[in-house]
Amino acid sequence: MSQFNKGKLEEHWLKRILHAFDDLEYGSVQIIVHGGKIVQIERTKKERFPLEKEPHQR
């Protein structure tokens, strides 16, 4: 039996997926599905830092 009922995702899976986006400014969320069932949610968070200019050396 699939976790998708007529194109709609079960509520608890929707909450888990949305939770994966908490505090995610840069990165990705990947949902792994096998046999019509979600088996894994992977989250990759990236942090970006502003480039600091080095002082000119003479």
C-alpha cells in the first residue's frame, strides 16, 4: 500500500518533510521513495560566509 492516497501525502509525512526545511537557508532536502513509500529524508545544510578581502601587500 502506498503512502500517497489519490495524489495526497499522509499528514505525518508532510510534517516531517516540512520540518526538514526548518532553519535551512542554503542546502537541499531529498526524499527517497521505494515501492511507493517514503523510506528516507536526507537534508544537507550549507553555510555560506562572505568573502573577506585581504589587505594589499606591498
